[in-house]
Amino acid sequence: MMKPQIYRIKDIGPGLLSVMAKPVAGEWLDEDFRFYKDSGISLIVSLLEDMEAFELGLQGEKEIAERHGIAFLSFPVADRGLPESFFGFKAFVSSLHHQIKGGAHAAVHCRAGIGRSGLTAAAVLLHEGFTPEDAFALISEVRRCPVPDTDEQRRWLIENRRDLFEREKISKF
């Protein structure tokens, strides 16, 4: 069996941000999760929609992850699409960054680990002071292909970066 490819993007504090393609469903699924655990992954983040996960045979991914001692988060985004909830995505990415900074090794996946995963990983990197352009460049270099999948995804993060991720300025009176 071929081992899954985990693309290690950046150490953040004691944690690590990675992206990957979806796990392979079927008879090798338990094997994949054993490999993830052995690779130090402590948190799987799925961006698959519920119907998409079902079609791919991954509807039980959360249970399998937890059986292997890996935490699981889901934030569904349409394939080649954008987050439906601006504020939901903002809170999700902030929480994800906090968990990684606290020591989690998070592996973010969609279907191929390029579009939605690239967008989400880049959003996490904004919390580390990256510009969207630099974040996408780093992920593209590590992933060895252009990230994200669509110009719309790239534009969305660039246009919304201030509202989503810049730290609020605290005024002193």
C-alpha cells in the first residue's frame, strides 16, 4: 500500500500545520489513520461537505479518527467554493490556529488537498503575520502545485484578510 502524502506547511509554536488529500476510503482507511497517528497528527480537519463525504465513503471519518486517538473537526465548504459563513470561517480558523499554537499537529484536507485546504491553511498563516500572497506561495511550494484551486478563492482571502484576520487595534485613552 502506498502511504498517504502529508505536506508539512509550517511549525507554529510547538504545533504543526499540514495539508493533505482526503483519506482513501475502503479497506485501507484504518491503515491510513494508523499512519496519520504514527506521523504525529493529532487533529484531522475535513472541509468535505456531508454528501461529498458520503459519496467518497468517508461519512464515518470522525469515528475512525477518534478510534485512533486523533481529534476531528469538520467545516464543510463546497468543492472549488468559498465558506458560506464569513464569521463562521473566521471563528473556525482562529480556533484552529489556537489549537496548533497550543501543540496540535493539524492536517487539513478537502478532496485533493489544494483548493479548500489551501485557502484554510493560508487563512491560518495570516495569524502568523503572512500576507495572503506569501501564504499561498509557501503552500504551493510545499504542495508542489498552485494553491488554491480557483482565482475566486485567492481573491476572497486577499479581499477579506483585514476583516477576517488582522488583530484589532486597542486604542488607549
